[in-house]
Amino acid sequence: MLALAAAIYSGLLQQPVVPPILVPLDDTANSASKQSLMLSSPSFATARLIDRGIAFVFKAEWN
């Protein structure tokens, strides 16, 4: 367990293990995932905001 923790924190396990022939494919996948994250972030933030608003309204006490 100690050796695994040392390998993780030293960055040894974070080294790329992709063969050089697959690097262009890895770059394409990386850019596609970044683009999808950028496109989905506003939707997620809006959904969280709506959820918090609904929770606030349900917790409010009406006199």
C-alpha cells in the first residue's frame, strides 16, 4: 500500500502509457472531451441553480 501511494504521489503512475502511434487519436479524444465539458457546464450550472431555488422555496415558511 505504501509503494502504491508513493508511486501515485511521485507522478510515476501518471506517465502516459499510450503507444506513440495512438497519440493523434488520444489528442482528438482529449479535445473532444474538453469541448463536451465546456458545452455541458452551463447546463449543469443552470440545473443546480434551479434545484437550489426549488429547495429554497420549499423550505420557506409562508405566514
